[in-house]
Amino acid sequence: MRLIDLNIGIKLDNNDEVIKLLKEMDADIITLQEVTRGLDNSVFDRYNNSNIIKKNLSNLYQNSFFGALWCAKFHMKKGVITKDFGGLIEQGNEIITKYKIIDAENIFFYKNYAPFVDTTNFRQEDHPRALEKIILEINGQKLQIINLHGIWSEGKKGDFRTLKECEFICKIAKANLLPTIVVGDFNLSPESESIQLMNKHLNNLIKMYNIKTTRPRVKDGLDTGNNVDDYIFINDKIKVNKFEIIKSEVSDHYPLILDFEIIN
């Protein structure tokens, strides 16, 4: 089986490039972060990527789960509109899969679902964050996937909030005995105390495969690239056949590709 994970980047107008990549990869499971979906017909296409991607992949994938984090018609900073979405959107994480989803939850670990319009204090306060937890049925076996976009912190060093976040992720991941894959943009460096905590409970493929960066060279005023932000963690019931980072310019994050098997 193959899984592809990608933060598709809300700052980017890249629907065509993302769709082309996902078609080429033809993975069994797709996990995405910074996905937006329009709730009004007037929403600009670049901010309606959830609906557009699934429409273009409908012949390959029949099952999906969108976990919304916030909603807004626009973003503003210090009273000035910085992004106009064209209408009401939701932003969140999404899992698209060829397999049957038998259970799905969107579980908040920081704040709750709410409008997110004023970004003036984003660096200090961030926006609501949640993890998607789904269980797939695959040839009579069950597989748990956890997909998230973690709390932002200056320098990706983490803080007391990200420690609580990672404790919560590990608790959810270990709440049952299912084969489990945890994926996403954690917004944390490998040296952070929060990732070190994750490493105590799950197998960190970024560490195991000595990956040095999951991002191209970018600098946008909020983030700097050419570093590790994205991770895949597994438990001992997952066998890795191949793990790689594709240095594609489709987003401001590289796609992570995992070829794996479930261990009986």
C-alpha cells in the first residue's frame, strides 16, 4: 500500500499542480493539510481545493473525510484585509482514500472550531487545531490514520502547548491496539522537546531515514523553508517497504511517500 502526505499550502494557487501529482502517485491513501473548501458558490477556485481535487480524482477515490478547523470570508491584519476568499470557506485537514472508512473523528486539541478572521495576533495565539482520526477497513484488516497540522511556534521550537499536543496525539494513537500511522505538518523541528516526546512512543521515519528537509527553500515572512516540519510516525504493526521525500515544487512542503504493509 502507498500513502502520500502533503501540506498543499493555503498561500499558493496550485490546484492543477497538486491534482497532477496525486494522479501520478496513485496512492491508496492521501493525507493533506491546509486544505480549503468553499461553502459559497462565489469562493475563488484557489480556496476551494478540497472540492476541486476530489472532483478531479473521483474516478480513483470514493472515500474522504474533511476535518474543518476554522471558517472565514477573508483574513485581515490590523484592520486591513490581507486575503479575500471570495466567499465563506473552511480550512482544515483531509484524508482521501480508496478504502472504506468505518470510523472518523475530528478531535480538537487546541481551541475549538470558530471563525478565524483577524490574524493580527496569529504568532502569539494561533488558530484552532485538531487531528483527524480515521479507521480504514483493508481486506479484512483495520488501519488507523491520524492526520494533523500542529500548533505554530516561533522558530518551530515548540512550547508548553506543543508538548500537550504531542502528549495528546500519543494518547490517541495508543488508545487501541490497531496498526497506526500518524502524519502531518507538525510545525516542529526534529530537535524540539515535543518531537523528542513523540519519539519515545512511536517510530519516527524522518529520524530513522535521516531526512534533512521536508521543505524547499522558501521565506514568506512567517516561515523559512529548507528544514523539517513534516513527519510520519508509525507503530510496530506497520512494516515499511519504502519511505521517501519527493523534492517537488508543487507546494511549499515536499510530498512524503510511504510504501507499507500491515503486520498481522
